[in-house]
Amino acid sequence: MSWDEVTVFILAAFGCVTLLMAQISDLLSRVPQIIRAWRQVRNELSGDAGPGTRPNSPRGTSADPLASDTNNGGHALGENGRGRNEP
């Protein structure tokens, strides 16, 4: 075994370890988001409105300009405030 083979082996080993550590770090950073999402799902299924939950907003009161407006027959509103099929 030459020094070139030893060097390549060491570099490959450290590369694999670095990749593994980066993947574990990424997975661990997502755990709190997964826990919050799971708690939200459980709360929605049980009907609880626990702390930190937002009340459901009625339809058509969203700040999104493309949200459907129940007063407009359910058509999405564009920038000019008219339905998509209207000029």
C-alpha cells in the first residue's frame, strides 16, 4: 500500500464522516418543526384550541389577493379586484 492509497483512503473516510455529520445535523434541526406539526395535527383532530393556536379565519378574509371571495361567487380575485374571467 503506497502513500497515495493511504491518503486517498483517509480523505474518503473524512469525507464520509463529514457527510454523515451534516445529514445528522440537518435531521436534528428539523425535529422541533416536526414535533410542532405533530402537535398541531393532534390538536386539530381532537378539536382543542390550545395555547399558541390561531383561530380559523372565515373564508374570504385572507390577506392573500388571490383568495376566494364568497361575495364574488367563489371566483378568485386578481389584482384589479375582478374575477379571472372578467376583463
